[in-house]
Amino acid sequence: MATNDELACTYSALILADDDVPITAEKICTILKAANVTVEPIWPTLFARALSQCNIKDLISNVGSGSGAAPVAAAPAATAAAPEAKKEEKKEEAKKEESESEDEDMGFGLFD
């Protein structure tokens, strides 16, 4: 579980990213001082270095998606195929019902 120091630095980094300000240890410390939060000196530096090569807005907008924009592009094709899939499912269900009724009419039961 994240400590209060980690959470404070995370929220500071999110604030900076939201304002399109480069994330540096000094900027994180400035926000923490303005919020009257004290953290160990290693945390702002660690977060600044870890997030210096990342675009936080892209990370947030792509949470949960494996390949970014690819699922969005595939969505129209999937919705177009949905009615066809429903028709196929109905046909399969009808076939299953027919085969079940055929099995019942064999004239003998399992426990007879």
C-alpha cells in the first residue's frame, strides 16, 4: 500500500501534469510546501526522475487498454458484426433445441 509520502508526490505530479508544467523535484516540493505536507526528500526526486520520460496524460487516458487506440478503431467493426452474430446464435439455439427434442423421443430413458 502506498504511504502518505508517495500519495502526496503522486497528487503533486498529477497537478503539475494537469497544468502542463514539467515535473521536477523542485516543482513537486513547491506544491507540497503550499499544501503544508512534509515528505522525505527522496520522494520528490524519485518521482521526478520516474516521470520525466512519461506523458502522464497519456498514461491516465490509456488505463486498462492493452494497445492504446487499437481497440477504439476495432469497435465499429465489432458493432457491425454484432447483428450477424446474434442471428448465428439464434440459429445455433434453435438447432440445440431440435437436437434435444430428438434425444427425448428415442423411446427409452436412462433409468428405465
